[in-house]
Amino acid sequence: MQYNWNWGVLLQGPYFEWILSGLGWTIGTAVAAWVIAFSLGSVIGVMRTTNIPVLRAIGTAYVELFRNVPLLVQLFLWYFVFPELLPKVAGHWVKRDLPLPEFSTAVVCLGTYSASRVAEQVRAGIQSIGQGQRYAGLAMGLTPVQVYRYVLLPVAYRIIVPPLTSDFLGIFKNSSLALTIGVLELTAQTRQISEYTFQPFEAFTAATVLYCLITFIVMTAMRIVERRTAIPGMISLEAK
């Protein structure tokens, strides 16, 4: 049986609008989740490098818990189980009255999951800095918090730009799992177009091209950031 190709169907309404809408929801989910992942991951990463055992234990427990549970399982736990554990009024608000509950759940889940990965990158970046800089900051009269703020973190972030880029792209691609709880992101809209038009190859090819295009744009932008924030004297991949 010969397949009847029809690329023009993707430009017809409402399918073209569905693709644009799905792309917008995908980007919105990824960016919002990244804000949570970067902020929370930075805090957890710092906790894992402090000299306070309790903070290190909390940071380690967080990383091991969120990194080792499959993302899809976490998504279902956040959406179906977490509201049931709250008091009745709060649980009802989360399930019924929270604006865009599916989107909010996907953002929180992706953000907290990816924060465990960002935390490991931040920890590795801080630990790659010689102890001499920490001691020098303390010797100058800086507090431990000021040492992290003005000495360690600015250097660590510049070191870990490449792995942070990979983590963001991971969030962008993992956002496709949000369709399992009803978020009409790019993959969900693509499946919907496939079911309405019976043209699955065209629909999923278009989605693949869009995913690759966004990935290429992000990688190109972050390569520029990496070059401009590179620490003089450090060996980079491009220098080899």
C-alpha cells in the first residue's frame, strides 16, 4: 500500500495553529521549569558543598530522591497523588481552582526533577575550584555566604555552562511527557493532527524539525555565551 504524502495539510487551518500553539506551550513549560531548576538546583548544589553536615545531608537526600525516580512516575505523583495528601480545601484548590493545573504541575515536576541535575553540576563546578580561593576570601574577612556569592559561584557558573546547556535541552525534550497529564504541547498537538488528518509522517516530521531547530538555536546561543564567559587560561574544547 502506497502512502499518500500531503505536506500542505500542515499549512491548513486549524492544524498550523495547533503546531504553533503546541510549540508555544513547549517553550513556555521548558523556560518556566528551567527557572525553578536553576534556582533550586543552585541552592541544593551549594548545600552539598558546605561544611554543615545537616545541609549536606539534606542536599544529598534531595538529589538521590529526585534523580533516581523516573520522571514519568514523578509527574503522575505530582498530578494524581500530591493533591490527595493535602488538606481537603488545599487539595481541592490544586485540583480544581489552580489556574492551568496541568501546566503548573508539569512545570513544578520538571523543575524539581531537573534541579537535582543542576545541583550536581553546581556542586562539581564549586569543587573544581581550588580551596585556595575559598581560604583567600575568608582571610580577606568575607563571610562564608559572601565567599560563595562573590568568589565561588561566579567562577563555578562560568565553568559549567556546557552541562547547564545540556540540562536545559533535557528539560525542553522531557516536556513532551506533559502530554500524559493533558498539556497540549508540541508532541500532543502533533498526535492530534495525526489523528485528524491520517497524515502521521508529515505531522511528526514537522515536530522533529521544530525540536531540532530549537535545540540548534539554544546550542548556538550557549556556545557564544561559553566563549564570552570563558575563564582566561582554562583549556577549552575549541583550544584542542
